[in-house]
Amino acid sequence: MGKLKIGQKGKKSYVSYLMIPAVFFGVVLLHQAGIINAYWYQIIQLASINAIVAMSLNLVNGMTGQFSLGQAGFMSVGAYTAAMMTKLVFSGYMGNIFATYGLFLVSLILGAVMAAIIGLLIGIPSLRLKGDYLAIITLGFSEIIRVLWRVFPWAGKAKGLNGIQNLSNFSIIFISVIFVMILLRNFTNSKYGRGCMAIRENELAAETMGIDTTKAKIKSFVFAAFIAGLGGGLYAHLMMFINPEMFNQIKSTDMLMYLYAGGVGSYSSALLGALIFTFLPEFLRFMGEWRLVIFALVLILIMLNRPKGIFGKHEFGFMRFGQPESIHQKADNGGLLSGLAQKLRQKKTAEKA
């Protein structure tokens, strides 16, 4: 059996696997060289956390075919739980670097688990609904969670929590992004993930095939809440301050925008959408208040010209286990870049003719 060549047609490609360390060391080296200053370095970290939450939303909206607006609520549960653990419970035990980051990891996991539990409590009654009704009820639950943080004294009430340790750094956030992508990839390729995709395509047909659709939707919803909670814990320890207003309905809308502008139905597109549309307002900051107008116009143009988003349903190679995309997958992707590439191919064919 011959050796596999990178990029060879019909063979596995390992280019995307090599890109993971290349991107990591590239950003670190550019930061150390002063090319990426401290401000943009933090924006990169913030964009990566947004990507984690946007990918969690894709599991519900993109893969299961539901419509949730509650990710900000789950993000807040993870943020507050992790922050209270490091600030109020574990602070006296963080004597050295190993204890500090070990307990930080425990706090992140506890925050994610707590978000998953809340997701289960919300998902059981709400996931019997569909479409707009589900969107409204998840948005309502998210607002209830936000208001509760304004009431609890140990959560700082309306003032929030400050003095949170700065434990989220680029290395931890980058590893978390890759870890989340691997989790989502494996879940989607499991029987549970395939059941979710069957529900997305035709819920009645999925039920006929013996899939417990309610249970499958709850599993995807709880798993998405877990990942959003993880993103919230990282967010709290990056910003070093949180309050309830940081997790209002605008936050949920932002995550929805990252997902649909990047390309719903693809984790890679959700990641790239979050990165691009977190950076774009910062790049346009020199325009003052006009930056919001330009930002909105860009979104409108994308949605009008390519409703499937910039990248469509494309996935990075390692999200496909290195397997090349089939002809049917390429035809179904439908992103803005796919459209541009198709026009270029048509132009070259016409010139040759």
C-alpha cells in the first residue's frame, strides 16, 4: 500500500492538521515580535471564545435543525460558576502554578457541567416546541437567568463580580478551541450526531426510523450548553470582571450572527464567522459611529448574495478526518467563496472554449 500524499485526489489530506500548530506558533511569535500588540492579542483571544460559543450554537441550530437563542444564558452560568469557584472557593489553595491552573481547569469543568444541568432543565419542557416558539422560550429562559444574577448576593447582584484572576491566556483558549472542535466532530459522527442530522432533514422520517427525537434534541441541547458554559468560564477569566448585562439578549444575537454569517451547518464556518465578525468592528473603529453602519451593510450584502454564509457548509480537513469532500458535499456547500470559485472556473472554461 503506497504512502498517502498530502492533497492527493481521493486520499486523506493532513494539511489542516499541520495548520493547527502553524497558526498557534505564528500568533505567538508575531505577538512576541511586537507585530501583534497587546490590544489585538486580547481581541484574538476574545474572538476565539466567541468561536467556541458560536460552534455550540451550530450543534443546535445547524446540526439538529432547531432554533435557540439561549446561548448567552448558558455562557453566563459557566462564567459565574467558574469565577465564583476561583474567587471564593479555590483562591486560598492556588499557591503555585500547578495548583492554580489545575484548580482553574476544575472550575471550568464545573462551570460547563452547571450550564449543562441548566440546559437539561430548560430543554426537557422547551424542546417539545419547534421553530419560533422554541426561539422565544429559550430567549425567555436566558433572560430569566440574567435577571437571577442581579438578585443573588454571592454573584455580586447588578454590580457583578470583579477581581477575577486573569487565568485565560492564548495557549489555554487555543487548546480549548481545538478540544471543542474535536468533541463536536466526534459527537456529530457518532450515532447520536447522525440522529440529530436525521431530525434536521425530516423529523417525521427520523421518528419512523426509530429515533427518539425528543431525547436526541435534549442531548444536543445539553451538550451545546456544556460547551457554551466552557466558553463562559474562559470569558470570565479573560475579562477579569463580569456582570449580568454582559450576557443580555444582544450577546445571544451576536452568536447567531457569527453562525449564520459564517455558514450554518458547519463548525469550521461558525469558527471563521466568529473570528471575522469579532475583528471587523475593531478594524472599522477609525470610522467612529459609521463603523456600525458599514458593519450592518456588510452583513446585509452577505445575506442577500449568499444566504448560506461566507463559507457555507465547508469543514476543515481535520473535521472530516482528513477525508476529501465528495461531489455532493461541494455542491451543497454554497458559501460566498464557493460561488466566487465557481465563477472563476466558469470564466476559465469560457476562455479556453
